[in-house]
Amino acid sequence: MIYLDAAATAPVREDVLQTIAPLLTRDFGNPSSSHGAGETAARALDYARRTAAGVLGCRPGEIVFTSGGTEADNLAVKGWALAAPRGRHLVSSAVEHPAVLESLDFLRRVHGFRVTLVPVDAEGRADPEAFRAAVTAETTLCTLMYANNEVGTVQPVAEVGEHCRALGVPFHTDAVQAAGWLPLDVGALGVDAMSISGHKLGAPKGSGLLYVRGSLPLEPLLHGGGQERGRRSGTENVAGAVALAVALARGEAERSEAAERIGRYRDHLVRRVLAEVPEAVLTGHPEQRLPGHASFCFPGTSGESVLLELERAGVQCSSGSACAAGRDEPSPVLTAMGYGPDVAGTAVRFSFPRSVTEAEAALAASVVGPAVARVRGLAPRA
Ligand code: PLP
């Protein structure tokens, strides 16, 4: 089976596994304990914090380890809005992950915030000028994802960051899909907060972090023992934090090579699919997209049927986002990009893990056209 659903989750890297094994067994201490076992764990956590900070170009104290991308997004959006309202207005885009959109909606429903969702164009990009225009004197936070999970479009984060800085409004980005593929230097991106998830990068599920600029106040979501400088209580997932940090650092070291190599495999798949399936539509931006990401609509099919055919042919991918799988409504992301429900319901996403080989990628590219044709009834099932 060829796994092309890395945007949903990726396998744990072998080098990460080797690094964390002792932290789960021999060096299992609680970093808050004052004996030797605790100190060993505290040192490991400190190493993780310094390593992650090195990749992001921030101070170690600006990293808050979380249970993943969802918690990091919730902490950024709710933690910030509740701690520091300049006013009760929040600005974001129409294509954010539910972890952001539902947090915004919670603030609207329960705390009376007003939310402006900036629209996107047909390729899924938000206009930085529209972000600037949406900000008012009451705006407490802007948040725009770095790259979209469903269509792979990369957003103009640095431009929006520049506007936000000029306007004095804090700016958060959800970099869950971008991490490992795009530069993460928070200074160059002009972001005040950034969410990252471990399991997209080769660390285990349940690990993540939020970078949050030192001077920014944050109301914690989890209250308790005051870990993570009071910003996130709960005994730290030491192995998860170390795994995430190592995966981030290794991912960054390999980033250019991986983006170039996987980008080639992806381009081959896109060319082949568009040549063999004349009605196929490549969704998302043709160039400003994640290197390992290809998403299509196949009008006249159903996305789920194409997925089944592809799995029969030995390729696992997804209909859009893992979170939306099984839901009947058309994708809000594709809807925001202007696709009608008939077309949006035919979405199929291929997202390449770094571990994929050229031969696997080529094989996968060769089975898509025939699978779509079988679903359309144009060719007998093999
Ligand atoms: N943000 C984006 C863009 C994502 O793609 C995901 C997961 O798919 C998340 C946030 C949530 O991350 P996690 O699965 O670590 O909670």
C-alpha cells in the first residue's frame, strides 16, 4: 500500500523513535520532581525547548508545549482574546482549520466577540489588503493559516504580518501543515504566535507547541500545577516534546532537499492526472502550494468512490481533510473558494510523506486516471 495522506498524519521517524525510547523507559521522571530522575526529565524538556526555539528563531521561554495543533490553536486564539482584548473583534480567513474557526465561534457565542472572516479567491488565497481593511481599533487578534490542509495553498503570511505589525495588532499563524516544508523563522514571518503539531512531522500524535512572543499575555486554558510558566498546566509530555523538537530540527535540516524531491513527484502526479482525466480540476494555487500536496476535484464522480477505487489500486489518500471525513456537507474550504456542492463533493487529496520513494510516487500517479475512469464507468474494473 502506498500512503499518500501525510497531511492527515505521518509515520514517526526512526531517528525520533530512537531518541525518545529512553525517555519512556529509563529516563521516565517527572520534570517537576526535585530528585535525579526529575532533573534528567527537566533537562530533556529544556533540550526540547532550546531545540525547537532554534528552528523557530525565538527564545526557549517563548515555546509552550501542547498536546498538538488543536490545543495550540485554541490556546493562541482563546488564550489571547481572553487575556488582552483591545476590543472584542477578531479577524481570520474563511479557510482556517476547525481548531481556529471553532475557537473563534466559541468566543463569538460565549464571550460576545465579533468575528470577521476575510474571503479567499478561487485558488484559496486571502488578500493581505483585505486583512488590513478588516482590522479596526477594536481588533484584538488576527489569525491566518500558513498553508491550507485541504488544498495546500500557501497564504501571504509575511505580508499580513507586516500589516498587523504596522497596525499594532497581534498576529497568529497555524503552521501545522507548513512545518517541515516551509521556512518557520518567526521573525522573518512577522508572527507573534505560531502553532505546530508533532504528528505531521514525524513525532507521535499528541505532541505540539505554540510559539508565543514573550511580551504577549495569554490566559491559560488548562489550570493546575502551573507548568509551562503557568500557560499550560499538566505534567509535561517529555518524550512528545523531545520528539517534536527533534522532528522539527531534522525536518528543517532536510527541508530544501525534501521539498525539491517531493515537489518533483507531486508535479509528475499533477501532470499525469490532468492529462489522463480531462475534466479534473487542480484545486488550490498552482504554484503557491505545499510541495507534497496535490488536490483535485473530479466532476462527475464522488470523492469517496474515487478513494475506494484508489485504495483497491493500492493508494491511500483522502477526500480533503481527515477531520471532515465522514461528514456529508461539502467542504467549507472549497465552498469558500467558489466551488458548488456538486464539484466540492468530488475532492481527492494526495499528500506525500517524505519517506515515499520515486517508484512509489510514480506507481501512485499511474493508477489515478484509471481509478477515476472506473468510477465514471468509462472502463471495466481491472
Ligand atoms: N491545523 C491544521 C492546518 C491542521 O491540518 C490540523 C490537523 O490536521 C490541525 C490544525 C490540528 O492538529 P492536531 O491534529 O495536532 O490537533
